[in-house]
Amino acid sequence: MDIGLRKWAEKRKDSTARERTGVTLNRRDLFSIPIPSARLLWRGLHVRDIDRASGRPKTSNVTFEITLDGVSQGQAWSLGMEFDFANEESFYCRALNWPEAKDQRDQLLALALGSRVAYLPPMSGLASEEFRKEPGEISVLIGQGRTAEVLRNLCHRVHTGENPALWTELAGCIERLFSVRLLPPVYVPERGEIRMRYEQAGLALDLACAGRGFQQTLLLLAYLHQNPRSALLLDEPDAHLEIVRQREIYNLLTDVARDKGSQIIAASHSEVVLNEAAERDVVVAFVGAPHRLDSRQKSQAAKALQSIRFDLYYLAESKGWMLFLEGSTDLAILRSLARKLAHPAAAVLESPPVHYIKTNIPDHARDTFHGLREAKPDLAGLAIFDRIHPSPDSAAGLQILCWQRREIENYIVTPQVLERFARHDQEDDLFGRAQADRRARVMQECIAELENALRITNKPPPSSPDLKITDDFLDPLFKNFYEKIGLKQLLFKRNYHLLADLIHPAELLPDARAELNAKLDAIVATAKAAATPPSNWVYGPRRRRRTHRAERRGLSRLISEGKPFPEQPRFLLFEEKREDQIPAQHKAGGAAALGCKRIVPAGLELGSLGQVG
């Protein structure tokens, strides 16, 4: 569709012809989906229909249409294209419902062409050498799935682009995720080669030494920064990522895409990504006939997601604590508020071990928590729900808290926030400021109308802690707002967490701010409780080299036979990048006898403590 639109605009945008209005596309123009024959674009390879009803066969071409609806620069637009088979090498493309007036055509094309489509397959392994390539060659290689040959080129283009802040932002994301420093790409003109390294534990390593998950994440982030204001088609963005990382990367990608004004359309088989996206984004399940799936549907798939899954056991074991929330929007709001309040919980909420209950019934959290405790008896837990009367009792190891206001969204909805939302996506020019003022007036009118309606129906005002703010106020408010400004509704309940980014801490009432701080304090306290080392386990320091198998087997045998370790052993057993547990009764004289420089708490990742051994 994107290639067809641009080719058609290039050749026919000023044409007034009523016949032969199409343009020819070659199959080689489709670099994102390389195919050996244009016929493969038609379902079942069926490109001709034969009608024999009149006694004589009549042949007609099988065409297909693609229609795009979008909103660009605050204006809604719709454009359709029809595709018609020509031969094995080419096919025709023509516009549908093309306006006759030239000014309308120019406006429609400007809006449609302002939206780009970019496709990115998963990481396919990294070549040891990579030579500088032109943008066209990069696009062709990506379309062929040869991402291993362009990763350094993408990073180099970000680094040498017009905005130096993009590279700083990209390197900062990588450092937060992997605790390594990404060094700028270096172009070697004598060889036409791009070299790239990263720094870890004081060592500068070539990018080829990094793990596949690291390379996949870098590929995604570089591509996002290189293609702002685009519709990005991502194939398996969670590929090569461990379970815990998948949620972090999903949240990071959605945040970066929002900052860059982009839209992500991703294909994924990850249960973790599906859990995260089911409530706050649009999910289409290709099981049988494609159908939309979200938290409100009672399908078998949604029910299955509520059971205890392997990734929950993995999180419980690796993190030592669990946070239970009603949905992913609650986590997004808590994360935003923690940043706004400069609270220590902001760091904890970057990648918390969270499980979404998808209901306001505390027993569901209790059942899941007790099931996880069967596998990890010292698991700590915290559950936060909307207001419940009477307040539920906490369970052993699981603290259950409720908001004093009706919902968490009650804390972020103020007239100032709603006015900022009405203005937030307009350009800072004469037209944009006028449009922003108009939208702010419309928002004020809608608020006044709803406040009056609530008063007539004897419901509390929007500022009341007793109003169900999402159903009784925000839902009708944004429905009316978008109708009055003449756009399709763009903000729904799954997106209300975006309002938290617009609030100023000074606007929070003292009691609301105190309660928010108390909930965030509880999150930090639960995370710290999980970091308390049990009395009967010790861990060794991470070494820069892996131990030999024979050495690991020998030490495991000593443990199983109850014998003491050799004096000052030079080892640490690792399984899947996690430290093995060593019973304290087998240590010969404490941590020093094990060669440990520091005791590491159970279930805590060494990377979170910095250099240990």
C-alpha cells in the first residue's frame, strides 16, 4: 500500500484522466516482501475469473482493495487503492474515490504521504564485519530478513543524524536495560567498514560478542529512532529475549514509539507480551478467523491467561517478590506518578515482577500468591486494588492495599490535566496555537456539560473520591470531545494512563499525594523485603570466565554428599546466568572460605548489585 501510494502520487497526482488512471508496479519494488512472482500477492494464486453463464467464456481480472484511515496533523483522512494483476513481473495500482478538486487532492495526498510505513523482521545473527551501505540497500536487506548486515549501519545513521540527542537517548536505554555502555559507531574509510563496541565491566567488546537479546533490542531501538512518525511493522520484537526481558522491552518500545509519534503493529507469540497488551492496546488473535481479543472478552484464551503460568514461577523465583495489580494501566500510572514525585519506587517499577489480576477480587491474588509460594516459600507480595468495602485482610506474606478513592484514575484527573491533553498534540505555530485554543475551549464546554449532568442525576462531581471516574466521567467526556472537534475517538479507557504524564505534582491535593507516597513506599518495602538474605543460603562471586564442567560436577557432588568445600575454591556455579544456591551448612568457615567477597541475597540478580567478585 505504501509503495503503491507513493508511486501513484509520483506519476498521477496532477492527472485529470478518467481512464487508464493506474500506474505499473514491479514486484522488485516490494523490497519489504521480496517475492519471485507478482501472482503470489493474490490469494490462492487466483488472478482471473471466467464467467460461462452466457454460453461464451468471459474473462475478468480479480482485483483487491486496501483502504487506509488515519489522523495526521489533527485531521482525519481516508484513502483507498485498487490492485490489478498484469503479469508475473508487475501489477497495476490505482486510487479509489479520488477527489476531482485539485486542492482536495493535494490536501489528501499531503496527509497520506506524511505517514510512512516501515517493516522490521527479527534479528538473524550478527556478521563479524559490516560495510557502510546506502539507505536504499539497507531497506532491501531488511526486507530480505538480513538484519544482521545492517545493525551497525542503523546505529551509525542515528549517531551521525541531524539530532545528536537521539544517540544519547538510545545509548541511555541500552545502559538502563543491560548495564553496559554503548560506544559510538566508528566509520573506517580505508575499508568502508563500520565498527561498533560496547563497554562492560571495564572491557571494550565488539558488538558481535553481545548476546542475541542485546542485539535484538539494539536493532529495535535504532530502527525506532531512525523512523519517527511512522507506522512500524515489527515481526516478533520479543524474539531472542528471555521471559523477564519481554515485558521490559514491550513497555520500552511503546514508550519510545509514543515519544517519536509512531504507531507499532507487532506480530508476537509471546504470552508475556499478550498479557501486557491485552488491556492497554488492541490485540488481534489469528486463531481460526482473526478476531479482536482484550480483557473484556470472556474467550478461552483470556481465561487461560488468568491461570498460574510458567513465567510467573520464573518471576517469583528470580525476583523474590510479586506485585499484583488489576491491569497494566495501573502499572503505567504508578510508573508515571513515581517519576513525577521523584520517588525511589520509580527504579523498582521499571521492571517489576507483576501479575495482572484483571478483576477487583482479592481472593484471585491470594490464590495465585499461595500457588507461587508452593514453589518459593519465602516469596513476598503486594496487591493494590481499587477501593473495596470492607477493606480486605492481608494474607501471610501478601500485603493487600486499596485506594481510598474509587479508582487510581481519580488521582490523575484534574481540569488542568484535561486542558493539557486537549492542547498536547498541536504544532507550536500560528495555526497550531489557534487549534489548541479551540480544543481547550471545547474541552471546557464538555466538562461543564458533564458536571451539570452529574449534578442533575445526583452523582458526585469529578473531584469527588466517590465517583467512578472512568465510567461516569472520562468515557462520556472523550466521546463528546472527539465528536465536537470532528475526529474519530482516539482515547479510550485502555489509554487513560497517558493522562498521568500530564499532571504536575503541585496539582495533587495533600491527602492524595500522601496516599500515593504511602503506596509507593509499600512497593519499595516489598522489594527490599525480598532482598533480605535467608539464613541458610550463601552465594559466590561472578567470575569473568565460566567454570569447567568437571569442576561444577565435583562441587555439586560435595554438596550432595555433605562434604566441606576445598579451601579457598576459585569457582561459582551458574545455571542460565543465575547463581546456584549453596547450603550454608556445607560452607567451610563462612563466605571467605567459599572465595566470596560479598554475600548476595537469594533470588537477586548480580547485575543489580554492580561488580561483586
